[in-house]
Amino acid sequence: MRRALIVPLALAALAVSGCSDAIPSPDAAPTPVPAPVTTSASTEQPPASAVLPYVPIDTSVVTVTDYERIALQLGVTLTSSLPPAERADFWRRATTETATLSPGVLRADEATLLGDYGFGAEDVSWEAHFFAADGTESGYALGFRSGASMAGVAKAVDAGVGALAGGQLVGGDVVVVGDLPDVEESWAGDPALAALVGPSGNSVYLQRGCIPPAPGTPRLEELDAYSVTFEGGLATARLGTGRDDLFERAGLGQDMTAFTEAFADGVADPTTGRIGYQLTDPVAGAQLALRQQLPFASCKP
């Protein structure tokens, strides 16, 4: 299970800074800590919030991909009952047109799962992967869509089929593979990490820590953690409130061709700790996040 992690500024109402979510006022209530591990994938919580109770506290990186939201963007009603050609077309489009961060771990076992257990990879609503500081994968969680055959999922988990081997069914519709922590020993127990999760997006990248600064990086404040939400043609970085270096960070990467080809028109909002970008190449943007090559997330020089 262990794999390497492949891993003009204008304050224009921060139109690109969070997709459809309005900027909260400075005295807005803090983001609540997600519910304990009994949380169901079918609740109103965004997947990146719902998964936090399953993430061990020593995890370094979490990636979350919301397949149902991606399917909505692509105009597809996602279910394993689709004809094979339509299922294949969805995965092709998802990986070549949108910012997907997870590979669809059940796809390799599709034939067995569909034939023997009555569900498939397209019945996964969202998928999250957990990585250690050295880049190796330490676990993952799969949230199943409403209407999926959870009896079949439970049988496949018990039988140890493919990527479900060693998993646990929790909350009725989530399978966790890897260590299942107590809530206080999970990311849900850290309000600072929970606050970095915004509204739903096609995918969300969360990292505890920062990336090495490039030569010539201006003076920056410390960065303990950050997230990036990808949603259609927008990307929102959340670095936490109370920062004085958001404008400097939003301007980083302008001499990095790979970054400017994927992210454009950075707009900073120090009040909310967010930087919004036009996401001009979703696939490339997701890959830069996985490779930890996002200049705005630089460590203090």
C-alpha cells in the first residue's frame, strides 16, 4: 500500500477566491470541528471535512477528490450501472479535463466488484489519500454515494478484495484502509487544520507544513499548513487568518512557467487568509499541488 507521493494583483472583490463561497466577515464564527468517526458520507459536510476524523494526526498530506462533483461538472450521473463505454469515458474526461488528485483505487478491481458484489468504482462519491512526511502513502478513505450497495461493500471488505483489503466500514458508508484514529488523535482534533477546509470543490489538497523556498524568495511569515481547493476554473489557497504576507505570497511564481500556465491573476484577501486564482489548466494545477511546487506555499526563507 506504500507509494511515493508524486508529488496584475487587484482586490477585485476576490471573485476568484473561493468559487461560490462568500468571504466571511472578520468576526464570523470559527469553522466547527468535524463530527466524530460516525460521520456519514451522505451528510451535508464537504468530503474534505467529513474525512478529517479518519486522518491520523501525524499525517503530512491529505488529498481529496469528489467524484460526484466532478461528474456534475462533466454532465454525468455517476453510477456503476452506466454502460462500460460511458464509465470509461467518465474516467478519461475526469483525468484529462479536471483537477483530480486521487486515482480511483477501485478501478483495478472493477470486474470482480461488479460481478460478485454489485458495486464498482463509480459508486465511490469521494476518495481521500493520506501521506507521511517522507511521501509514502499511509492510508485512504472511500465515501460511497447514496444508493450504493453497502451490503456488497461490507462483503467485499470482509473478503479483502483488492484495494479494500484491510479496510474497515465506518459510519455506514465510508471505508477506511489504514489506522483508524480516535477523534482527538486525528486532524479533526486540530481546529487550525479544520479551519483550512472550505466549501466543496472538485478536489482539495491539504498539507501540514510548507515547501522549500526558491532562491530570491522575499521575506515571508512562517507557514504551518495550507490547503488548495480546485473547483472548475478556479483555485483557492487557504493559508490561515492573521497573516501579513498574503500579497507577497500571491505574487510568487510569476517567473515559474509551469505555475503561470496553470494559475493566473492571483488575488489575496488577508481578512480570510485566502488567495484566489484563475485555474487555466486544472490538470497541471493538480499535478503542481501533488509535486509540492506551489510557490505561494513557500516556507519562511
